[in-house]
Amino acid sequence: MALIIDEYCYALINKFLFADSPDEIHTSIYTAIKELKEYKVQPYIIKRFLDTTIEHLQQYKSTDYYSQQWVNIKMSIVFLNQFKSSIADIR
């Protein structure tokens, strides 16, 4: 399962990198969480997925990306933390 979550995480990050707007980033995260819930993924796994995605994004360096991609990375971290806070009751 961890491998699948990592693959899903990297697919989502790829969407972030090429997003045209903050709304597209937000929608991508919302859709990912919704799909995980539809597949009956346990809440603690969803939280781990969000944490893992944030950890991967925090390892990225600004010098490796175009300015818009770097903005998208930073915006993604903000949105992921907001979603994580909204499900804070997940243990």
C-alpha cells in the first residue's frame, strides 16, 4: 500500500507543478482526497498521504524549477496543510 500511496503522491505533485492557477491546485487536492475516501481508504492513511506529500514538496529546491512551478509548490504546501487541519480529528 505504501508504494501505491507514494505513486499517487508523485502523480499529484506532478499536477501541482503544471497547474495554471491556485484553484487548480486546490481542486487537485480535493479530488485526490475524495477519491481516497471513495476507495474506502482509512482516514489515518489519508493523513499519512497528506504528510508524505508535504514532506516530498519540502525537499524540493527553488533553483530546480521555473518560478511558476516554485510558486505552485509553495501554494500546494499551504493548501495541503489547510486540508490536513480540516481533518485534524483523524488520529
